[in-house]
Amino acid sequence: MMAEPLDASQDIDKIARNILAGAKAFGKFPTPIDQIIAYTELSLENGIDLGRDLGFLATAKGFFGRCSRKVLGMIDIREKIIYLDQSQPVRRKNFIKLHEVGHGVLPWQNGLIGCRDDEFTIIPEVEALYEREASHFASSSLFQLDRFEEESAKLPLSIASAMVLAQKFGGSVQATLRRYVEHSPKRCALLVFHKPESNGPYRAKVRNYFESHPFSQASDLS
């Protein structure tokens, strides 16, 4: 099922554009993630691994940021520190880093999150929206906004082209494929399946579905 468009997408893209320009990241490949983080005056904590330091995770009530049910990244807004699950592949960590940067730089998010205490809880609907907004920021920043479309236009429509772009920008294959399809000027769609169980009959449930705008228009007309 396709997610509804974000009301704040244009504002998020404007913030991402300003940060990419300020960090002098436009046109640099792969996208210089640490350069962007330094420009936003945030820092990475490499001495704590969220995948292993469960004791630290249990005490991190004032932090924010989830990329999945498993905690892959968190940000301490007050201290301006990003924490990661270090077991993730490098290109997936690139997206997670920028996801956490999104929580830190979107003013309507850090203004609320930054003043929370142990008794303050963001309602689930708002938290889910904030996660989508942070992911939108991460995608816009990692793929350098319309620079991604410019590079895509040089290549034929194919999964192989998306793989080339993943390597160029430093994104995971999954994140690149999603942006590749959603921003394509051609009619295309992408089905993402859950990994099937190792034993038993082969069944693969649909995890996500993405389509380009021309594909949506053609579907509406049929």
C-alpha cells in the first residue's frame, strides 16, 4: 500500500537543499555523509553500539529515532549526538545517519523532542509522522535531491541502473530502488517482498509497493 504524500515534503526538501549547499556536498560522490553531519553541528558516537549495548538502550528514554522495530539509530537532541547499530552495512548506515540528522534539523521536530523528559511521550500518530519525515529528509539528502534525477536520466530504465546509482550516491540498494521508481518520469512500479521462510512451501508476502507518478496516472485512466 502506498503511503500518503507528506504535507511538509517541500519544507523538508528546502531544509535538505540548504544543508547540502552549506556542507558543499552537491556533486560529490558518494554523498559525503560525515561532512553533512559536521555542518549540522551533530556528532556520531562510535563508542556505543545499539546492537550490543542493551544496558545503554534501556536508559535512553530521552532520545528519539527509530528506523525499524529493531533500534538502528537514535539521537540525543540535547547533546546533539547520534547513536547507531554498528552491525548494519555501511550503505544502510548512511541512510540511518541522515535519518537521525533529520530528527535533529527539522525545527518542528527538535523543538518538541528537545524539551521532552521521562514523563513526556509523543503520541504514536505523531511519532510515525516524524519517522516518515526523517526518512524523507534522509532520502533527499543522500540522493542530493534533483541531482539523482539528473544522473538517472543518463541511464536506461532497469534495476541494473538503480544498482549503479546506489554505488554512485552511497545508498543501499533498497533505498535507491525506491527513489529510482518514485521519481522516474517513466511508467514503472516496484514490489518488495518479505524474505520467505527457509522451510515449508514457498510463500512471499508483499512488504511494500512503490510506483512512479506516470504509472499512477495510467492506472487511474484504466
